[in-house]
Amino acid sequence: AMAPQAARAGRSGPRPWAAGTMEQRWGIAALLASCAVALALLPRGALAAKPGQPGIGYGAEAQEKTAKTPVVKWGQKPDRLYLTIPLPDVTEPEIKLQERSITFKGRSKGQEYEVKMKLLRGINLTASTHAVNQWSVSFDLPKLRKEPCWKRLLKSKKTYPWLKKDHDRWYAQECQNAKELWRETYFTKKMQGVDPSSGSEDEGETNDDGAPPDPKAKERKRWEGTLEEYRKRAVPRRKEQAKAKRRRSVGKSEL
């Protein structure tokens, strides 16, 4: 009977927070209530962690979120590229244009977005423009020269779900006309015995992507032609000479 009484006595002993007068207790309660109100009024990302420090509360969640890749729609003409990123009310946009790459960062409706694209070929940086409006971010990118339309936008041959063709900015007839003109120029030079890769920048043969010929490919072709000439000049081997003698002997016997 003594043990339960001792346990009850221990539970009913003095508590630290209950010490003091009634006025002190009310003061502590008011202080705790004001702290709770202040925490509730803080912005959602106010407690975000600094680099190298652990996050607290909602800040840890905000720190763990990663930027999403936005949808990119692209169209083209023989001499221009058109890109559209359909994000409304973009804030804090960061756009970097290079001759063969485009980088975009921005925030839309509280979400971070980021994308970097390595282009198939170069663009004219001095004439390139971009605009951020209420509904999207758009790019007008002149190519380095007028040529048959690109078969793809990016250097990589992979397919990406966020990259889509903009049919409203795809000028198929102009692309077809440029392709036919390019081929006509190529075959005309071939028939004239002229190297198609020579001449103005807008002329010459193309590869599978409609690009100008690769200088290394031309060097390789020239080297193969040189090897073929040397093979023709080389002295025939003994087996080939023996075959030639047999042919001649067979011809004489038939006569």
C-alpha cells in the first residue's frame, strides 16, 4: 500500500512550469501564445536552411524541392527558329543565349523551372531576341545561314517528353522549297564537274540533317580517291599475272 502512495506523491510533486504566483503563470502562458502566433504568421519559406545548415519546418521541405523542366515548343523556317515556353506570370527569369545553347531559369506560380538546350547547329546571337509576357516566354532565333530545315532541334538524338513541335510556327512549304533548291544546286554542280562543297556559303551538299558537308568527311573522301589511284598504278600481283596468262592461252587455243 505504501508503494502506490509514494508513486502518487511523486506524480503530484511540484512541477517547474507551475512554480510561482498566478501572475507569473499567466505571463508565461501569454508569452507562449505570442510565440505561436508569430510562427504561424511567418512566410512558408522563411525558415529555409542556409547552405551547409539543416532546414527547419517548412524551410526543409522548400529546400528539398527541385526545379522542374518546362514544356518547350519549337518551330522553324529555313532561316529562323521559334521557341515558346508556355509558363504564365514568370518571375525572376534568367535567360542565357549562346551560339549553340540556350539556358532558361524562372519561377511560375511558386514553382521553379529550369532547362538547358544544346542546339543542333549555331544561331546568330546578335540578331536573336526573346520576350517575357503574361502567358509565356518566346524566342526568335535567326540561324547562321539559310538552309534546309533542321530534322531536330537538339544536338542529342534522344527524344524528350517536354520538347514538342509547334505546328503554328512550322513553315513546311518554305522548308520543302529550301530543300529542293539545295538539292538542285548540288546536282547541278555535280553534272558540271564542280565540287559541290565549294562556292558560296548557301551552296553545297548536305548530310542527313541538312547540314553543310563536314570538312573531315571531304578529307576522308579525297584520301580514298588518292588510294584508289595508287592501287590502279600498282604492279599486279603474281596470282593476277598467272590468271592473265591463262586467259591469253585459252584465247589462243580457241583460235
